[in-house]
Amino acid sequence: MTQSLVVGVDAGATSTRIAVHRLDGVRVGYARAGAGNPTAHGLDKAVAAIATALKAALPAGNAPRVAASLAGVAGLSPEIVTALADVWAAHGLPAAPQCVGDDITAYAAGSAAPDGTLLMSGTGAGAARVAGYERVAVADALGWLLGDAGSGFWIGRAAAKHVIEALDRGMPVPPADPGGKAEEGEGVLAGLVVRHFLGDERPATPRLAADRIVRLAQAEHMRLAALSPLVSRAAMDGDPVAVKIVQEAAGCLVTTLRRVHRTGPVVLAGSVLTTDGPVRRAVGELLAGETVVTSGDAAGAAAWLAARPLLPAADATARHAAFTDPA
């Protein structure tokens, strides 16, 4: 007997993932493609990435069997809603996808509860209160330039700022090769930041090194976000500045959460909070007493949200894990 399928889309600033499931939760297709955030990467590039993933994820000959689709899109806009309707039609799918913000799919990837709160920290950061699987309040998520406190970008910028200020005050430039001796204490973060930006290059003076790092960061600001895991590494190695940055980041994130959280689970999402490390642990300590869960597969969660109206409520809840298991 022909079984209906549902399609879920997770279109983010780094990549696009599409999951195709049967209504019983069994996954029958999955694909990845490039970034799907139209605000960050442009409409054409985002739509092309989603179209590529959709084509790869759909089982051959199954287009007429798709009963529902839902897309969680970072940078959601009316233009991409229209464009995705055209993509779905071009693939012979009977209806355009329902489009929601990626915060809704990230929340649903962690919990089947209709009401709760998402706390996200990846490249960006923010919190969203969810009621009935819809966003009803948001805090921060204001972007890397003026907001996103506690994000990977915020963490990396804090580390780079500390190091260039120290270089400006005359701190010796850390060597390209520590000589086999492990750095410790205050030297860990400085060494990691300088090597991240300069590699083996070593300008003649600390001030020239600071100038070079500043120019490189201005030319490619996302290199600051890439420092976030290095800050975690330095904190675990005991660097006091890195430890302070981690604690401040966790405090910022929990403060953002408290602005909107009312009831239900707190779902942690984004690489900073889903990766075991000092920021996640510090946030967990600050949230003692709350029900805290980790977001799973957001593409599968989007498929689950698409399937919910087609299932009895009890079946939808029971099958949540089958849809959202990242494995």
C-alpha cells in the first residue's frame, strides 16, 4: 500500500538539510546542501541550496506521495516563501511547504511539548518562547554587530579584543611554535588567537601583530566566530581570561532566556550549547531546577511538525523521537 510522506527542511546560515519521513517516523530520504539563509547569503543562493537538497532527499518516483512539507528557514522572508512554492511545484509536489522561522524547528527538535523556550547559541544567539509550536516572544537574536550576546561570534570577539589590547600594551607576541612546551595559564588564549589569525607569520612588534589581526578580522569578520571553540579549549586548560569569557557568555545567555521563559522545557540549540564544553556546562549550572534538553535533528523536527496535523495527537507525540533522532 502506498504510504504518505512528509518533508522537513532546516535551512540555516551554514547548511541546508532536508529529511523525508513516512508518517510512522521512518526516514526514507535525507540530504545536505549549502547555506539556505536568504538574508545572509542572498535569495538565489539560498533557494538553489534548498532545491539541490530537496532533489537529493526525495526518493525516486515519490513526489505524488508527499502529503505535507514544512521548512524552518533562518532569515525567513516573503520572497523565499514564494520561491520555495515554485521549487516544490517544479519537483511535482502537490503543495508548497509551510514556512516558519528556524527557531521553531530547533525547539521542536528538542521537545514535543507545545509550550517551552528555545535558547540558541551558535554563530548568533537569542531566546524564543514557544506556545502551541508558534513563537510568541523573542529576546536578542539581534545580529552579530549589535546583539547576539553569548554567541560564538560574541565569544570570539571578546577573546580577540583581549589579545589585541594586550599586544597594544606590549605583550610579547606568542611564538609560532611553542617549542613542544604546552602553554598554560594566561598564555593559552593568546597563543591560540594569534596562531588562528597569523599562522606562522610574526610581525616585528606586538603593535604590528595587533594591527594585522585587526585588519584580518575586519576583512573577514566570521573568523571571530571561529575562535569560540578555541576559547573553550583555553578555558579547559585554565586560562583565566578564557574562563571569564565563558562565564560571562553563559550569564548573558541565561539573562536573555529569563526575559522570555515562562514554563515548559528549555531547549538548547546551536553549536555552542549542543557541544559538550564549558559554556554548555556553565549554562546548565545556572539553569539548575529547569527541565533542560538538547535540540536534535531540526530537519527531522520540521518533518514531524508537518506530520502532526495528519496524526492523532498521541501518535504524534510518541513518534517525535523517531523523527528527531540525529542518528
